[in-house]
Amino acid sequence: MSEPAYPDIYRAADTRYTGTDEHPAVPYRRSGVSGLKLPAITLGLWHNFGSDRPLQNQREILRRAFDRGVTHFDLANNYGPVPGAAEENFGRIMASDFRPYRDELLISSKAGWYMQDGPYGFGGSRKYLVASCDASLKRMGLDYVDIFYHHRPDPETPVEETVAALDHIVRSGRALYVGISSYSPELTRQAQAIAKDLGTPLLIHQPSYSMFNRWIEDELLATCADQGMGVIAFSALAQGLLTDRYLNGVPEDSRLGRHNMDTGFLTDDTLLAIRALNDIAAGRGQTLAQMAIAWVLRRPEVTSALIGASSVEQLDDSLDALKNLDFTDTELTEIDRYAVDRGINQWAKATDSTR
Ligand code: NAP
């Protein structure tokens, strides 16, 4: 067996909060009206951290992220494959590498989407949420998560029950803060009203948002600002469409090539838009991934851009978005020609299910 390319004992980079000549420091932004700051870019473990990926690659990506100041890792009960595998793998790396840094890390998990068969493996019931939170903590080897989310609205469970379950999760010490994901503006207001009554810190909303999926601009961003909630925008790279990944065909090892994304998302028209946006990014001296992240962060309501990465190189590239977060009006107008909804919001049904 070949030797691993990483040292056995991990010591986080001394420059993780200062940056280096080569790489800027990650800014931290306050989540709504709260005491909690998030890195402007967060790493998510939905894909690339399951049982289908080498643990060594996962470890290198996580180490690199923290070495560059990414203090926030976002997980969920069902991330895999198989469901639970990402939390288990993260738990392994937590134990081997990050244990001394627990207080420097913001770790989140969620429940709400399908986790297991039977009546208690999906939805927003107290029964599902509390048990799932316990199972997540066990898999990750943690005493608590920093943020626990309800992962998607559930039209069959009263929102009062769901928010009371989140309140219980905080009061019992399982989580420090709670959040909601893919909730509509109306349901967000309702959930926050209940949370305020209970005195629970519901301080963040996690919706999808990218140049190809702009639904939150209509009302949700203003709602969150109004409710004192931060926004962590997921799939800021449109699952890789807003990168150089598909400029010259579909690589076998890509999310599309591995059949982990709807093939219908990459239409001819979308490819033309990707190419045009890639040219605009080049004009700014950025890669398309970097411009896509900067574009999400241009909105003051957005606390953090939540991205994935299948390699250290991708992560490094994406984090260098921080070198140029500013846009001219002319650039924004030019981007708007191509940054239109392209039918890739696969979470819209869940959002609309309670409307
Ligand atoms: P994304 O950042 O839109 O897509 C990540 C993919 O883009 C990577 O796997 C990689 O694709 C490609 N990529 C990343 N950086 C690149 C670069 N610099 N150059 C070229 N390609 C690059 O995010 P996502 O993985 O869809 O989602 C991010 C996180 O959001 C998840 O891990 C999860 O934490 C969260 N999320 C939450 C929900 C929810 O319901 N709350 C739903 C979805 C996601 P390849 O794999 O092809 O290399």
C-alpha cells in the first residue's frame, strides 16, 4: 500500500485567520441579528464525502478548508451515499484531525428529507427530528452541533410542532442554534414568530441560490433580513454548472458524468450561457466558479456562500473568489443577460408544498 500524502498528525495552519500573500483571509459575516459569525464561504458535504469517495481525499479537502479559514462545515443526516456516510466519515476525520479545534468549528446538521423507511424517517415531526439529531451526533462523535436545521418544509406537520422540536433540541443541549431550509417567505415568518415566542435562536435560513436559480430575490431575502435571519446560499455553483467543468463536454468523473445530477439541467441554451458567463469572468481575471461565488455574496443579506468541492484544487480555486468580490454596474448588467432561472431548482416543490 502506498503511503498517504498527508501527515498523520494534523496541525492547522497558523495563517488560517490571517491569510497569506497568495490567498486572502476569509471574512466572517454575522448571521442576521445574532452573535454568530459565519465564514463568507462554507464547505458542504452533500456530495464527495460518502462511502463512494476515498477518505484520504475527504480529509485533504477538509484540512485545506480549515487551513484557509473555512470554519464552517455543513452536513445532514442523509448525506452519502449511503445516507449517514458523510457524517460517519466526518466523524472519523473529526476524531483524527479536528478534535483539538472543536471550539473553532461551526458544524451543522439537518433532518427533514428521507432518511429511513417507516413513518419516522421523513418530514418535520418531533419524533423524527429529535431522534435524527441524536443519530447525527453519534455518527459524528460530537456532543452538540452548532446549528441544527429542519431540512425542508413538511406540509403534513404543523410548523408549531417542528419549531417546538427545534426549541427542544436547543434546550436539551443538542444544538446551539437552529435554522430552516427551503422554507417559503410565509412559512419563514410563521416559524420565526413561533421561535421568538419560545425564545429559540432561529438565526439562519438555508435556501438554494445561484446565477441560474434566483428565486430568493423575489421575497425571501427581504423576509430574512426583516426577520433578523442570516442566509446561507446553497449550490452557489449550480452543482458545478457555473464552473469550467462542462465547457468542453461532460467529464466522466463529474457530478453529471457520475449521474448524480439531472441530465436535463445542461441544455444547449444553458451551455451557451455558461460560456458567455465564463468570458465575463475571464474579463474580471476570475474563473467562472470564482465569479459565481462573488456574485452570490454581492447581496448584503447573504451571510455565506455554501459550496461543494470534489478536490483540493477546486476548493482552492473557489476560495480565491475572495480576491475580487466587487462588481461594476456594467458587469452586473452583462451578467443579468445570462443569469436567469434555468429550471434547476429541484427543491422548489418542497418550498411550494406548504404554500
Ligand atoms: P456547488 O458548489 O453548487 O457544486 C459543487 C460541485 O461543483 C462540486 O462537487 C464540483 O463538481 C464542482 N466544483 C466546485 N468547485 C469547483 C471549481 N472551483 N471548479 C470546477 N468545478 C467545481 O454545491 P453543492 O455541492 O451542490 O452544494 C453545496 C452544499 O450545499 C452541500 O454540500 C450541502 O451542504 C448544501 N446543500 C443543502 C441543501 C438543502 O436542502 N439544504 C441541498 C443541496 C446542497 P464535480 O463533483 O463534478 O467535480
